[in-house]
Amino acid sequence: MIPEKQKGDRLCIFAGFDVQYLMAFGTPEEVREEVKHLMETYKRQDGRFLMTMGNGSTPDWKIENLTALYEASLEYGRLRKR
């Protein structure tokens, strides 16, 4: 096992977004809060972060939630990029 400090930028955190509930039944604000939570919890200065939608999209998604997911991903992804 490689010690944490030696992994540095070679480690990628793969975080899954809740597509089964939030995208179909949640509100845009709940979607934004989940994106913020994932970014604040898993994104690292010296590593990689990948937020995924897991199984992909389904027809029951609300378009306003998809828009919120996209916009929040851009907003919170840029906040920590320093």
C-alpha cells in the first residue's frame, strides 16, 4: 500500500451523484447542495476529482435539476481550483 502523502496527484476520487432520487424528485436547490457537499467532501488540492452520474440519465429527470447540476458543478468546481 502506498502512503497517502506519496499518492499526491495520482489519486482520483470517483464520487457518485444521487440520480435515482434527486434528479427525478428533488428540487434544483437540493441538487446544488448535493453538488456542493460532494465537492467540499471529496475534491483535493493535490489530486483529481471525478463526479459521475452513475447509471446515466433517465426520462423522469427534471430539466431544471439537470441545469442545476451543470451550473453547480461549474461553480463549485472553480471555487476550489487554486
